[in-house]
Amino acid sequence: MFILYTVIYIGVTSDLLKRVYQHKTKTYKGFTFKYNCDKLIYFEEFDNINQAIAREKQIKSGNRKRKEGLIHSTNPKWNDLSDGWLFYFD
């Protein structure tokens, strides 16, 4: 089976678990709701928010092929890395 991902959403958060929950439950009716972005396929961790923001800007400035390469380097099947996380909120 081949799944086509047409949108890659890039964002920064101080609470990844909470943000994943918000995206999966469609808490906010913004970009991720409109484009049905609810799978975590890549993430990086930082100790400093300024470093995280700088990295977000760097990734966003790249083209689609570069973003896909970054994802593919650690998650070649584009699996949802947050599978099973929502039980923390039940």
C-alpha cells in the first residue's frame, strides 16, 4: 500500500505529547485541521527554545525534496512515531 502525503507541517512546541494530542483530536481548527495533519513522522529535541526555533526556520526554508530526505533518513516508511501515545490522556 502506498500513502501519499501531500502536506508536511513543521512546528515547534515545548510539550510534544500535548501537541500530538491536539493534532490528533483536531482541537484547533487551523492549518493541521484543514489539511488533516495528524501523524508525527519526524521530530528533533532541543534543550533551548531558541535553537529549536532556528532549526524550524532552517527546515522550513528547504524545499520539499530536502524535507522528504530528512524524514526518510530516520523514518523511511513514514510511520506515525506517536502511535500509542494517546493512552496517556485517557
